[in-house]
Amino acid sequence: MTDYLLSLDQGSTNSKAILVDRKGKIVRQAVIPLKTVRPRSGWVEHDPKAILSSQLGAVKQLLRSIGRKNGVSALGIANQRSTIILWDKNTGRPLAPAISWQDLRAAELTRQWSNHRELIRSKTGLMLTPYYSALKLRWLLDHLKGARAKAESGRVLCGTVNTFLIWHLTRSDLHVTDHTNAARMFLMNLHSLSWDEELLSLFDIPPTILPRILPTSADYGMARLSGREIPIRASIGDQQAGLLGLGAVRPGDAVVNYGTGGFLLVNTGHQPILLPGLLSSLAWTTPEETAYVVEGTVNAVGTVFDRLGEFGWLKSADEIDRVLKSSRERVYLVPALAGLGAPHWLSEARMSLFGLGSTTSNADLVRAAVEGIAFLVKDIVEVIRKERTIRINKLTAGGGGSRIGSLVQAQADLLGLPIIRSGVSEATALGAAFLAGVGCGWWKSPSDLPGVTAGKLFRPRLSETEREQCYDKWKKAIEAVRIFSRKQET
């Protein structure tokens, strides 16, 4: 008989499930695609029923593969953050589509609270943008017929994807969330780690619809799955889970995760650090330990490569490395498909191309997209370098985009730092499994986790002069996008 940890990774494009053994190795996995719906410009949605059914389907495949003789000690859940769902408390029926973290429909609402930016940032560690859950939730309450009345009477519940999954997995026993997901809702005080009454009043959100907040490693009830009862012992946002899955458990450890979006996170230890234009948040929490991160967000990575395919510049992301070998010119592409995230925060920005000439090839355009993503990550790192509050000691690349060697190499070139590409293919799911292992006693703490397999080391190849010259042009491209965005606003 063998015991496993089960982990769910519910993302923007797939619902995944993995089984992990006591050595911390992934032994089985299952993946079911999730459809993204874009009903109009700037709107991004998922079907909540599809989120649940796809995740349950992936779990069913895994549990069937191990049979009854093998046990599952605990379950951990990682999820796309800031995506919000409203559902009926009695029936579990969703009141509307899940509004994705990428969705920009609440952009107009941000202007109502422009005079409260510093208050919001001081309490949440976040910037005032339409990406976070509270603004999407306010939009739903304002636009769904009868939603506010039902919410105020206690007939409606809300939550990010983890909360929705836990509620259904426990057969409506628990309406809860964790600190990392609550921190992305724009309503939790980063210092008290509880819902903030002033923010609830500011955004006019009824507190009765909000879940109870627990540590990331805690008792989240009993999941009923394929005839088994499995204790849920962890819930954590996908990027924080990736931090654990990539082994960034000490201050100064950093990861860059290339998925649907891109995220750079730096472990800052037991103290939150607030840097200009970047986010301060929680890495993980247990009853004994609280760890923090500094984070910067690139709003589009995988979606950029999808768009290149639609343009006819590329057949699939798998051929990027081959295509870039024939690139001879450097042009500049700002990949602002969903606006610009940290440290620029321009939700109105649009994808822009600079330096196109008569000899520019498709390979040059693909290279520009790859380097544009790497430049946006560099913008985040430059803030960290300038402030000198925390130093990046080790940088690991993960996520599906890290399989694109030319992207990781471009990142190393532009940062002037060596980057280790993780040998772990499913770092997010693995991180959630590790945290569940802490919760059920397999390991003492996140700092005591098994070692993570390292992959290829990418060393910088550009000279300092070359790096600065191309970065100066990139900053001009960003300034041009900023000016154009301001004109669009007026």
C-alpha cells in the first residue's frame, strides 16, 4: 500500500491534478482543457460549471489509476487568482460566468476611487487596477438583476476559484479561502490578515457574502471524491504555489513563471516589503509561520503567442526556438494584450510595434514578442535593484513558457543574471501538494520540503553595453505607449 498527496491546479487554460509520493516526486497527472470566453472587447470569462466539472474529471482519472489499495493522505488546491464567482447559497448555481483575472470590464469603476489609491495600497499592498476581485464583484452586484438584494439577505456567496471548489468538494460544508487568495480580492488588510471594514465600505461589498479566511496550510474540511473522503489541507494562489514548487523557500529566492500571464516573485521572508509599482503579498501562511513576497505581473505571455498564431506569424509556440534562429533584426513589441501590469499599470495600453522596416521578417516579429515579455520582466527587476531592499540571490524559471529556450535566454541576457530552468514540469500543482504535505505532517514546514530538480542553466550572453542600448530603446517604446494611452483616455 502506498500513500500519495493529491493536488489540484485550476488555471486559466487547464484544470490539472497530480499525485505526489513521499519523495516529493510527481507519479501521475491528468489535464483537462478549460475554455475561455471573450464575449466582447476586454471581457474574459469562464463557465463555473466547466471549472468544477473539468477539475473533477481530472481527479477521477487519477484516482481510478491508483485503485482502492492505495491511499491519499491529503489534498492541496492551487488556483488562478482574482477570478471571481457568485453563486446561490442553497443550490450552488452560479449567478453569472466567472469573471477572469484578465477581465477589464471594471476599468471605468477604478476612477471612482482614484483619490483612495494610497489608502488601498497601504492596506492591501496592491495597486488600484481592474484586475482584482473586489472591482469585478462590485460590477456584478451593480449589473446582475437582484444580485445585491440577494447578497445583503445572505442568499448569495462569493469567492475566488479555490473557494468555489472547496464549497463544492465539501458538499457546501465550508465557505472559506486562504490568505494568498484573500489578499488578491482587494478587501483583506495585509497587516491584520482579515477583511477590512473600511475597504468593504469603500467598495460597497456586503460582508455576508465573503468566505472565512484561513492559513494556506490548514483544515479545509473533507473532500468527497470518487467514493473517497480526502482531507483538504492546503489552499494557495497559483503563483505562490509555484514559488514553493520551484523551491524558492528562502529570502532572496526568486521565480519567474511564464504561463497565460507572467509573474516574477521574490521571497522576502517574514517581513512585507512595499516597492514602487510592485505588489506586496503573502507567500504562504501556516499556524507557525508567515512568509511574504514582492511580486510583479506581466499580463500576457501565453496569450501573446496565441495571438502571433492568429496573425500568421507563428504556427505554434513549439516552433519559436527554431523560428528565432533566422531573425536578423531587432524590432520592439510591447505585448500589452490585456494592458500593462507592474510596474507601469496601464490598463488602457494596447499591443504596439516599433521599428518595423522593409526587411523585417516574421522571425523578427516573433523575436520582438519574446523579447517584449523579457523586457517587461526586466522592468520589474529594475525596480527591485533600484530600491535595494531585497536582493535576488537565485532566479528560477518555470511555467509552460519556460520550455521556450529562447525566452529564458532572452531573459538572462536582458537581466544580466544566470537563470535556472526548473526541471519540474508542474511546479504550481507540486507546490500545492507540498503544502498539503506540511498540513498532514509529511514535512514540518515549507522550509523543510524535498529538493526540487534543477534543469538547464542559462547564462547571459549580451555585453553590458549591448544590454543598456537595447533597454534604452525599450524604455522609449514604453513611453510612446504611455503617451498613446493617455490620448485614448481623453
